[in-house]
Amino acid sequence: MVSFPKISLSQALFVAILLVLGLYIYMRGEGFNVPASSSIASPAIPCAMGYWCPVSSGKNKGYRCPGGTYGSGTNLADPKCSGLCRAGCVCSEGSTQQCASPCPAGYYCVEGTGGAVPPLVCPEGYYCPESTVDPKICPKGVVCPPGTSALP
């Protein structure tokens, strides 16, 4: 016959409260990580800026925000993170600011540039200084080949 140690009612209630609290934290999940190595009663770890954490991912930091997006807050649960990178800017994977870096000279950048959408080469007949959203037309008589960043 198996014998179990005797515990008091207060000890049993304490264990029950810890289990319920741990289960609540685990089930709440969205935007939080519960490390796979932890017990169910462990507190959840907030998802870091620049990352998103799906329900019960078990990853330490979750997943980096995709290129072209940014994650300016913690506990994000959506792969779109905080939103798209601002036009005129580039946001690489894991960016935490809406404008992580300016669009390079000779290129123009639409909203969401940095992932599947790369900076676009400035077209012939236009020039594109740093942070360009809309290419600027070259004046009459000035030659602007593709990728022109400034007027001569």
C-alpha cells in the first residue's frame, strides 16, 4: 500500500492556489512566454520589444518582428507587431522603432519597407535623397540615371 505524507489544510490550500495561479498565467498566455523548463506555477516572462510571442510558444524571447514591421512595445501577440515601418524608412527584422533607419540615398521606400519589400531604386529621370518617399523629378536638361541620389 502506498502512503502519502499528511499535510495540513493550509498547506493543501497553498498548493492549490499556486496551481490555479500558475494555470491562469499559462492559459492567459498571449503576449507572454512561459518557459518550457519552468513549472506551471512559474510567473510568465514578458515578451521583449522587437518580438512577438504566440500563445504558449515556450520560446525565451518569442519571434522577431518581421522585416518591414516594428515592435515598440512589450507583450505583443500578433506577428504584425506594432505595425508597418513608416514610408521613407527601413525596418529590418526585430526593429523596435517605426523608423529604424532612413531609406538610403538613391532609393525610395514605401510603407513596410525592410522585409519582403526592399528599398526601391530611384528611377531614371528622378533623384532620391536619403529618406525619400516619392522620387523627385530631375530638372530639364539634367541627366539622372537610375539610382541618382542628388542633383549635380
